[in-house]
Amino acid sequence: MSRILLGVTGGVAAYKACELTRLLVKQGHDVIPLVTPDAERFVAEETFVALARRPRNDDVYEHLTRADLLVVAPCTANTLAKLAHGIADNVLTEAALAHRGPVLVAPAMNPRMWAHPATRSNAEVLLARGVELVGPDEGEMAEGEWGVGRLAEPGEIAARVTQLLAPSSLAGRRVLVTAGGTREPVDSVRFLGNRSSGRMGAALAKEARRRGAEVVLLAANLAVPAPPGVEVLPTPTAETMRDAALALPDVDVLLLAAAVADYRPSEALVGKRPKDDHGWTLELEPTDDIARALGERKRPGQVLVAFGAEHGEEGRERKRMMLETKNADLVVFNDVGRDDVGFDSDENEVVLMTRDGDRLVEKAPKARVAAVILDEVERLLHT
């Protein structure tokens, strides 16, 4: 049984924390509700105490007790800002500063508040600090607006709690993750590149590290911060990424999420080509296939995961062939013909392809997709 500090902040979604409390108690956890004064405007603290099956405690320092996990659900924009900047003006925010362990935050607020640069900056601060975020989801809000800001469902939050409190299932394993998009120089300032931000690879690295793995991240021009606790090697081009990947010894899992250029200029100019009125013809040559090179060297017990971005069903079938052409154990396919997932998005929808068949992972935040992919990797490691 784990001890969980459950923070409930002021918002209409506070009523959903009642169901979350019930689910956590049903899982066998010792839940200590930390209800802010604003939250009591919606749900009385006595309700959470009763659902947590805890006797009334006169200990004024109960919120400072050592716990295995701190959960804040719902977390308003106000509390999100306090958590990001270390403000401690109630029992919950005091507990957050004193807590030494994993933190799970489930934001819930008006869609415009969630989209505001200040709120997004606060969320990025927490993510960089290692805080886990679940949600917010898209849907209709209490005030009638539609957008991203709804509290994640209690069942989803409880499932993430289970993952966070699970034993270190990848302890002793070494995991290589490639992330981002390579840039192949044309001259001293121009390059051939792609739209990959590295979000999916960073989410995979973070999830693997959370599960206890030693993680090496080959980073190609990331647009997001690398997760804490992982070794980061800058690999801006296909060539530098290939050399780094082939040089790493004793890797148990290869997660090849980077968008590696298929072609590069045959010869890059040393300086900058000045603009004139004439056309410019570039001759391109293929880059080395990193996945194929690693697949040819794959040792028994090693798991290789190749990622493939294509358009539609025809592209999906081409990517399935990577199970053979790259000697991959798992191919993660995402349809880049859609503009609501994949590139430039915090969400993704993928198909997991193995020799046993295909499995759809429906549209979800990339952190959640990463967890599903790592679950499949663990299954492959054990088989």
C-alpha cells in the first residue's frame, strides 16, 4: 500500500476528485486529502475524509507527512502557477514544497486560460522539473465553451497513479532513444530538414527513465527540453546520429523515434550561397539507414523499435515491411496526412505493428502513447 497526498483545488471539476479518491482507496492506497479553501466552495472536506476512510485527525502537520506520491486533481491555473514558482500559502502548496517524490498534476481550467502563454510556461517549468501532467482533455466546459481544459477522467488519473507507483520495471536496462529531426547542411546557413519537434522521443525517454532504465537520448535539433535524468548526446545530422548509435555498447532497447533525413546534398557549400536571379539545382544522395544498420547488428534479447511516418493505408503497409527490412521487433506507424496529431502536436495516434498483428493506440497525449509503447517493449523483452 502506498501513501498518497491528494490535493484538490477550487473548480467545478472538484466533484470528480471524489471518484478519484474512491478509486485510489479501492486500489489499496492510504489517501490523505488536502482540500484548499476554494475547493470547499464546491465539495466539503468532510466528503473526501469520508471517502478516504480516514478518521478526523487533529495533526496540523499531516500535510507534511512523508508520502509516496503527490497528486493534484483538479489543478487550477492559479495552483499551477503556485507550484511552478514555489508559492506556499495553503496546506496543498506547503505539502508540494515539502514533498520528496513523484508528483502528478491534472490541470482543469477554461480553454483560454490553458492556452495562455503564462499557463503554458508554468506547465513547461513543472515538466522540466520532472512533474507528470495528465490531461487536460478536450470537451465541453461547465461554462459552455468547447476546448482543451477538461479534467482528465478519474479512471485515467488512477491508471497513471498505478504506473507511477509501479516497481522499476526497466531497472538495469539500457535504453537508446533517438528524437527530433536531422538537418542536412546545404551551405553554411541553409539545410534540408523536417517538422519533427522531438516531443515523441522526449516522452519515450522520460517514460523509460521513470521505469528505472539508464537512458541515452540522441537529440537532433529538439524543440522541447530533454527530460531530466537522461544522458543527452547532440546529433544534428543523420551521419552524427548514425555514428553515435553504432558506437553505444550494451543497449537493451532501441527506440528510433527521430525523423532522420532520407537524403542529403551530395556536396555542401563551405560558405553561404548568395541569392541571385538564377535557379539552384541540388543533387541529393541517400543517407545511411540507421535502423537497418542497427537491425543487422541486433543481438539476441535486444528489442528494436522503428518509427515510421507515412500517408494513409498504403503508407501503413510500407511501414509494416520494416519488421523484415529493418529486423525490427515493433514498428510504430503514424499517419502524417492528418494535421491533428504527430508533427507540431502534443498528441498522437499510432498503430503498433508486430509479427503478431497490429494494435491501434487512439489519439492521446504523447506521454500516454509513450507509456503504451513501453508496455509493449516490456512484453517483447520478456518473450
